[in-house]
Amino acid sequence: MTGSWRSPWLHLGLWIALVFAVSSIPDLTPPGPGVPGIDKLFHAGEYAVLGWLWGRARRSRWAVVQAALLGALVGGFDELYQGNVAGRARDLLDAGADMLGATLGCYAWSRWTRRRRKPILS
């Protein structure tokens, strides 16, 4: 059992659970000065972490494409779920920000790992 807490799949699952836990908070408004559309930035950031964790767990050549699909799937279910939470609403643009965030997060992970594998001095 040693190292089971280090499992990238566990981290991904816990993050998805956290996404739905945050979606359960009624009347949640993003912090800040009330800039219109700022919630899309929060959605993208939340799902960028999901994409990063997906890339870390999957380690596949197709991970970025899969992250986009995962972001669309989880984001879509999240929006459907939010439609049943008091003070929350379904928003197709939020789901788009989720998909974009997951894609960018996984892409960032793949670039970061590629850079780390290259020798500093040739």
C-alpha cells in the first residue's frame, strides 16, 4: 500500500470530486471586482488542473486530445449538475471554458515534461 497516495489516478479522481463539491455550493460567485465573464477564467483554471493531472496520469501521445474530451465530458456533466443547485445555472460557455482549460493544462504538462527530459548542456 506504500505509495498509493502518490497515484496520479487517485489525484485525478480527487480533483474531479472537488470540482463537483464546489459545484454543490449554492449561489457561488467568483471573488473579485465583478468583471463580466470572469467566471470563465476560473472555470478554465479549475479544468487546467484537471488537464495537467490527466496528462500526468495518462502519459500518452494522445493525452492532450483525450484531455479535451475529458474536459468536455466532465464539464458537461458539471453544468448539468449545477442546473439543479440553488442559485446556480447551466452555461454552455462555462463548459467551453472547461474544455479549453483541460486542453491547455494537459498541453502545459506535456511541454513541461518534455523540457525536463532534455539535457541542459549538450
